[in-house]
Amino acid sequence: MTLQQIAASSSFDVSCDPATIYRLVSRLEERRIVRRIGFHSRAAHYCLRENHHQDYLICRDCGTVEVLDIACPVEHLEKQIAEESGFADLEHELEFFGRCGLCQR
Ligand SMILES: [Zn+2]
Ligand SMILES: [Zn+2]
């Protein structure tokens, strides 16, 4: 979700100003509860870090974010890196950038 979508959510009983929403989401990001994806300056999206990991496809022109609907292409690489480096709890963030169907018209 974008900050605008979060701010407009009916889950909030009280209306929150955008600065408050931004502070809350930034705190969740610091605590690694949410992950920021897409363009950080414009149309940044936030998603919950859940147990199963997802990679993303992002439109360079309109900033649309889609979940990649394929098996993660680097999961085996992650295991290999963990084994070879001795690092534990390895994770990665993969974002592909391109132009969506609508923006190509
Ligand atoms: Zn687009
Ligand atoms: Zn992945």
C-alpha cells in the first residue's frame, strides 16, 4: 500500500494526518515489520514482512507495484551464500523495474 492508501483506510477510527502516518510507517520500517518497495521518492509502497517472502515488479513510469508470480529465482543462491559465508538469517530484496502494459500504450 502507499501512504495515501494507508491514510484513507477505513481501519482508522480517527483521521490521521499524513505526517503521523509517515512517522508510524517509518517506525514499523525501522523495526523491520514492514518493507518499503518501489521508488522511494515517489509512490513508495509498503508491505508487511510476512513469513513467506515475495519479490516485486515495479513500473518505472507510473510506479505500479506487482507481486512477482514466480518462484523466487535466487532462493538457492541465498542458501549457497549462507553456507559459504557463515552468515545466518540471510534474506534478500529483489525488485525488477520496467514499464507496465498501460504505460506502453
Ligand atoms: Zn506503468
Ligand atoms: Zn526472492
